[in-house]
Amino acid sequence: MTEINERPFEERQAQLLDWFIRVGEMNPEDGDEKIPNPDQQLIKGILVDLGANFEISEEAKTSLAKYTNLGKRPGLDAVWGKEKIDGFKEWVKTDFIPQFEIRTGREFPSLYDRKTDTYDGVKHSGSMQFLGEITALAADKMTSDDYKKLTRSRLSKGIKLENMKPGDPYEPSRHSCFLPSFPQAALNYLKAHKSV
């Protein structure tokens, strides 16, 4: 057990969640280089405590380096187990997103397809990217700089979405978002379903 993992889980989780809060509070004008580096060993220790197994094949590790959720899926299944990833995705689609829609009275945006200039109906993409990217970082398949850049983009878009008034226009962007409340909700879900 590493020194990081010897601290209580709740303390380590709070440290990670504080990192997301700090990223979300940063001035959008500040460059990505001003974002503090995520503590990769802390993250890996937390994910292992939540049931992740990083002793996977090279092929599975390689898939974690891919950008898309579909590309990352074999690696996520290897690290977490297919049943747990299926359950996480279902929870996002049938619980987390609907709760947002009920609370705000507006629809969660789906992913924008630049090729067709339409929304594709996939509302859960950014939430799945959250899990895929944090897993890829912990598995050394994403650099800290790439992780910071993508997290900032997804989180800042999620903060705008959270603060929108009904009727405000939603502007599509390159990266799907996750809400500022999602990191804690996702870690809580993984903790509650550790044995799956």
C-alpha cells in the first residue's frame, strides 16, 4: 500500500474533489498551464479503492488512450468490468441526467454532430468521458496536460449549463460536458457499487 492510500478514503476523495472545484473556479482567461496538475497517484489509489484493476492487457491499455467513449470502452471494461461500466452508463442515463432535468426544468443537451449540424440524442457522453479520462490518466494513457485541458473544457461547459436560465440558448462546442456535481456523484456511485 502506498503512503497516499494509507490516508482515509474520505480524506483522499475530498482532496480530489477539491481539485475539480479549483479547476471550475479558475478564471476562463487563465491558460491551462495555470491549472494545478492532478495528483495522478492519488487518483489511481482512489480508483483502485473503488474497484479498478489496472493489471490489464496492453491492448486494453491502448484503448484507454483513444478519444471517444467507444474507443475507450474495451479498456474501461478491462479496468472496471463490463457489468460495472454498463451499470454506470445506465445510472447516468436513467438517474443522474433525469434528476438534473427535473431540478432545472430543462433538457440536458445531447452531443452536437458538426458533420450533420444536428444534435445526436446522446446526453451521457461527457459523463462517460469523465470516467474514461480519469481512468486513462490513472493508467498512464493520458498526460496530465491533456487531462487538465479536457477536464477544464468539459467542466466549464457544465458550469455554464448548470447556471443557464430557462430559454437561454445552448451553444454547442467541441467537447461534451459534465456538471460540476458529477465528480462527487460518480465517485459515490462507484463506491456504492464496488462489488459489482
